[in-house]
Amino acid sequence: MRKLVDVFISDRLRATYHVVLDEPANPSDQDFIAYVKSRLLQSFTADEIATAKFVVRQA
């Protein structure tokens, strides 16, 4: 399943991730957000990630 996940930090769009998940068979929006959070650790601080807002939408 494919979805786009927009990441807002301090109410500003900071990143958009195109995510493809095969497992679990029917992933929830929370599965997509968890995947993106793991990727954010490379670019943002833990405090920024903790306050981030996520919007999951169809790709």
C-alpha cells in the first residue's frame, strides 16, 4: 500500500515522504507514521519529532 505522509514541525510543512508498506497486510495510518518517525531521526531532533504533526494521504 502506498501513501504520502506530510510532516509539520512548528506548523510548517518540513517534509513529505512517499511510503510503500507491504507489512502488515493492511497497514493503518499509524503504521505509516511510525515508519516516517524512524526516518526523521536522521534529520530532526527528538524534541522536534515529539511535537511534529503528521498528515497521511493517498498517493
